[in-house]
Amino acid sequence: MKLVLKISLIGALIFNLWSCSNEAKVEHEALQIVCTTNIVADLVQNIGKDSIDVISLMGAGVDPHLYKASEGDVNRITNADVVFFNGLHLEGKMAEIFERLPSMGKASYAVSDGIPEENYISSENFSGNYDPHIWFSVDNWIYAAEYVSKKLIENDPDSQAYYEENLRSYKNKLEKTRKSIKDQISLLPKDNRILVTAHDAFSYFGKDFDFQVVGLQGISTASEAGTRDVLDMANFIVEKKIPAIFVESSVPKQTILALQSAVQSKGEDVKLGGTLYSDALGNSGTPEGTYIGMFQANVSTIVNALKTNLEDESSDTD
Ligand SMILES: [Zn+2]
């Protein structure tokens, strides 16, 4: 009995494989897409919507610089129709996998390839590579959205009109978000715009919104902050009277706590301004689980924490 069942299952499987490959276009089966970070997955989901099924390998709180693909991840990638990743060496430990994909005939794309090279920020501290935290410029993310739409159309031309409509609607939302963020940040005087975080993820944000950004660790969390870095940074915070420094959701708190202690040991105080989403979105199903919600949450956290010394100073002079 068992053998008969097995043979008939194999028969059904072969028939299914045959019919899928011949009828996929007619049936419009959802493209199976694997993304590395949940930031990239959110972008792809917004363009592909109901025409695709998206899996994100990395969830909330996961550090992409250090992430190593599991055997399950490799299987998911192998079974996907299309793979999207950030690129510019963000996923530093997955480079070998990405290099192998084209020779396997797998459609795989770095969303950073959709952004003009002149928009990249170069960094000597990241082995001469470009800074991979491209999503912290909304302009860049609009380019990335256009690129994702183009690639989805290449892989699923029947749904071209659908992808183009989704792109239009998402670009519109991104443009509105950029405007509201800009308005919110304009409340913060230029002198207050110094952002101290655990690692250098916010250079694009700093460039777009006129912040000086300082990360305790470098571009990648793979490099650790040394004692001297902590002391230098503590001096900088005291000198500039910076009221708050920030923890990141995907980086352990210790380095920022060490920096806070170093400032306190100089007889000064610096607050923890809250947690920023740097290299991962929040949990899915929460506002911070989307790119737009994440960006708005970060900006609210930053503006609320850094405007406090304005209030202190005005009360000092009263
Ligand atoms: Zn990072």
C-alpha cells in the first residue's frame, strides 16, 4: 500500500511540476521572494503586494552585519523565484551566497544597485567601501522602490500595470513621509542636531537632514569600540553639551551604557534618548514594523530627546 501511495505521490508531483512550468503565466502564481533584512522585505512587499509572497530572513532586532545564513535560509533562497538583498556589503557574512546565485540561474538583486552611485556616501572606515545604510535617505529609498518595481516586472511581466500602480502609490507615501519628517526636524535648531549612536548607521540621515552623526562603533558592528574611542566620545559629549545619546534596536546596549558612564565619571550627565531602529525594523504588525513607521518613530525619538537641552537652557536663564 505504502509503495503504491509513494508512487502515486511522485507521479502527482511530476505532473504538478510539469503543469506549473507550463501554466505559471496563465495562473499568475504568486512570485516566491526571499529578502535578507526586514527593511528590504517591507519595500518589496509594498511594490509586489498580492502578486508576491515575501519571506524576510532577518526579523526585528537582528544585526545584518553579523548575520550568518542558516541551512534553512539557504534552502529558502534555493527555492525562491527571486532574491532581494541590500548590498554594499551590509550582509557581510552572506557575500559568498550572493556571488553563487547568478551561476545557479537565480534572479537576485541588490536594491542598492538602483541608487545612483553619486548618492552613495563613501567611508574609509569600512575598508574603502560605500556606506550600506542607504535606506536612511528617503530619496535613495524612492530609487530603490523604482528598481524593485522594474525587477518584479522583469520576472512577472503579466503584472506590470499592477506593480507600476503600487510603485506610484508607495512613492507618494514616501514623499509625504519625507516632508513630514523634514517639518518635524525643522523644530530642532542646527546646534542641537548632533546624533550619537552605537554604530555609524545614520550618515545618510545626517546628510539629508543636516545632523552631525557620530557612531561609537564603525560602519559595521563587526568592529568594536575601543576604550579610547569611548573616552574621546565622552569628552566630545561634555564639550558640546549633548543632552542625549541613543541605543539601537539591533546592537547590544553595552557600548552606549559604557559611554554614558564615561560621561558621568566626568561629573556630567547624558541621558539615554531612547532606542532607534537602525539596521532592522520593529516587529511586524506594529507601526515600527514598516519603513515609514520606523522612520517616523526614529525622528520622534531623536527630536524629543535632543530638544530637552533647549528647555533646560531656557529654564537656566529664567
Ligand atoms: Zn549597520
